[in-house]
Amino acid sequence: MTYRAVLFDLFDTLVSFDRNRLPELRVNGRVIRSTAGALHETFRTFAPGIALEPFVGALQWSWQEAERIRNEDYREVGAPERLAFLVAHLGLDPAGLGPDAMPALLDTHMRELSRAIVFPAHHGPLLERLKTRYRLGVVSNFDYTPTALGILAREGIADLFEIVLVSDEVGWRKPKPLIFERALGRLEVGAPDALFVGDRIDIDVAGAQGVGMGSAWVNPERVPLPPDVAPPDYEIRDLAELQPILGVR
């Protein structure tokens, strides 16, 4: 198959998330790795009466609530909305904390998350080679576009992509057709002329198949194909395996 464009998932495809890079935090007798400690330090500036334990509990609840909403119909819950859930769960009014509170929490959370992102060294040269023959894009399920853009810029690959489309901008997450269709529209490329590369068979592959795109499943652990999902066009363990598929060296 000849493609004109290659679109990538971001997390666990182009970059990986290493939880061990998050700060350690001891709470309720156990050690966790989370942004919660840094978030709580920031939050104390605006609400000094909230102790660490209830704050961590509210943070965990806000994540569970966001996931519940996402799983219902794939509506994205952006990071500002999720942090508002956190504050409200503590019995506080986000607006009552002052205009600087929510931006400060958002900046702290995203700063700590970004530090846990790892970009494999061989991905950069591969993307540069692909760029000589294909139009490249990123389509990601993530709750804050500026952080996704910042990660790409930090790793020196932002300019390789013609489009970067994140679910918080669209309002809907993969595998909803809309996010794929919008990406194709921005590239002005038809679905059969584009290959989507991602690590989630149920979200990336199934979503791409749903709009008629080609699909490559990044499956490093060789997880068996679920019985209810059509096989991808390609199954790879590493992005380097795209080279012979797409005819680049």
C-alpha cells in the first residue's frame, strides 16, 4: 500500500511514560510516585488548611471521575476541568481561591508529568527519514495540548509534524471518528492514503480502521489480538520496523 501521510499516537508510541521519574510521596503509610506532593505544595499557597492525605484522596477521585466520563462516550475531560473536580471535591470553590490558583496547579501538574516522559533516541532519526517522503502528524488522547506541544518541542521534533491534534482541543477522544477525520481534513489527505501508528489496539487501531485508514499496531510485548478487533495492517514491536514497511532507510 502506498501512503501519503503517517500519523502517530504520542504516548507509548512516539514517547514513553516512566512513572519512576515521578517524585516519591509517602502518604497513609505507603509510598507512591505521583505529582500529588508538588501539587499539594502549590495548593497550600491558596488553601493552607488542606492536609496532604485528603488532598491526595481528592486528586485520586478526580482522576477516577475523569476516567468514568471518558469511558462513557469518549468525551475528553481537559486538565483544567479535572483540577476543578479536585478542588470541588475538597469542598472549595475554584473561583474563590483567586485567579492564580488554577493556572498554578495546572502548571505544576504538567511540569511534573513532563519530567516523566522519555523520548527514545532512535525515534528522532527515523522521523526525519520519514519526513522526506511522507506528511507527518500526531493525534493524541491527552488532556492538555500545550504540554503535548511542549514535549515535542523539547525533544526537537515539533517541526517534523504538519499537524498535532490533541483530544482536549477536539473535545472527543480516540477511537471517536471525529478526531481522525479532523486530522485528515487538516492534512487534506484521504483516509486510504494515511497510515496510523499507535500502541492501543482498541483505540488507535480500531479508531483508524473505523474511518478507513491503514493501521500499524505497536505491540512490544506481543499481546494476543483481542477476538473482537480486526487485525491491523501491520504489527510491530518498535517504530524502527516502519522503515521497511514504508520504504525508507
